[in-house]
Amino acid sequence: MINFDGNCFHSFKTAPEELLHKLTFLPIHTHHLIAFKGKITLLEAHYFSIMATLRRSRVEIPMQYTLEFFQEQLDRLNDFNSSHADFQQLSIKFYRKQNPTQDVKVTSICFLMQFEKVFWDGRTLEITLYKDHYIFANDYSNRFQTNESLRNLAKVFAYENGFGVALLLNDQKRLVESTNGSFFLIEQDIIQTPAISEGSIDDVFRKAFIDFLRNEMEFKLIETEIPIFSIQQAQEMFLISPIFGFVHISQFRKKKFEVKISNRLRDAFLTYLKNQL
């Protein structure tokens, strides 16, 4: 089930050719949301994040792109969908309608909405370190689209070497993110995660989890620079992402992790998200 620029289709096979042609361009922005029985949590925060990114992308933003418009498009896709899972991911991708030229420098855009599966069962994976290429520690790296090809390379590296996920480094050789989302280290009552200035993805889901930790839980959250050796000092390590859900890390090299605290955080954060509808 897809919503392609305001028109709903059962599959890409039923979409008209002129719309499918837009998919030959790379998306200028990809945004991921979480839905509970078709309702989007943190929708207003997602909307402002989308608009801020589109403004930076030097495209012509349609006047109808209001919060109410996107709510209407989500509702149309939800009504068009014959079956609703309790827990889903919604992806929204924005495409240029044509390539920029000297005559048309700022192009108009269209969007594609699609519901996809996401797992919140707390899968447990072993993690490795990807060091072939680095993420630059600047604000352009805070966008999801910027380093997506690098994350895919790191995924292949992890899978080829028998791991489920990989950690990525920035150009200062400090930890920045994982192939399955933002990562967090637990040591006693302190939780650490890479700062945005390190090149981490600055998405709504990460912000929501940080707000949840600071306001709802008894832990001290620190956004900071994290060298590789910090992993060895942590008791637990986990990843969060609207695409991959909540992932426990069982082992990094010879270091083995517990999951007791992160299990509790997973369940509590899921309840928190449902309360934001």
C-alpha cells in the first residue's frame, strides 16, 4: 500500500508511469515515523523536522505541505490499507520532479508514503566495527540521507563477517552511530550516546528517546564524544531506530553485555510513544 503524491495504490505495479519515473531520481530526503494501529506518534515533531530538512535541500516546497495536509495523506493511506498491524513504520520519501538545470535551478517535489514492518521485540545481535570509511563530523551528516550509502556498505561488511550490525566512526575516529540506528551505552546510572556534533543522525525518534530518559527515568543521559574503548567499560549496549526498532547488543569483541536495564527501557519507551498519540 502506497500513497504517491496524494494518490493511493495497492502496489507500484498499479501506479502510473509518470509517477514511477520520479523514482529514477535519488530521494532528497527520507523520513521514518512510527504508527500504532495507523496513528502516528509525535506527528507534529516529525512535520517540523521534515520541513526544516526540505528548506535546506533547495527545492520548491508546495504551499499545501501543511501539518493538516500530511495528516490527511496519512489518513488516506491508512483508510486504503485493508489490514493494520498494531505496530508499523511509515516511511516518507521526497523526490525532485526533474533534475535541476540552469534554467530551473529550484525544482518542485513529490512524495511517496509507505507502511512497512518494524520489530520491537528486542532482538539481540553481535556487533562489529566498520573502519573502511568514516562519517564527517558536521551538521550535514545529521541528515539521514547523507550517509545512507555508507551505512549500507557497513551492513554488508557486518553480514559478510558473521555479525548482525556494525558501528561507524567519524573522521575523528570516535563512535558516531550504528547501521541499525542510534546507539547507547549504560554504565551504572549513566547512559551515554554520541553528541549531534559528532555527526550523528538528528532525528525525531532519537530526540524523543533522549527526552524520555531525561524526564521519565532515573538515569543521567550524557551526549558526548565516545572513543572506541568506552564500549569495554559499559554494562549494556543497545540501539534504537524507527526502521529497526530496539536492538540489544550481546557482544563486542570479547566484551559481553547484559540486557536487564535495556529490556526495562524498551518496554517503558514503547508505552511513552503510545502516550504521545
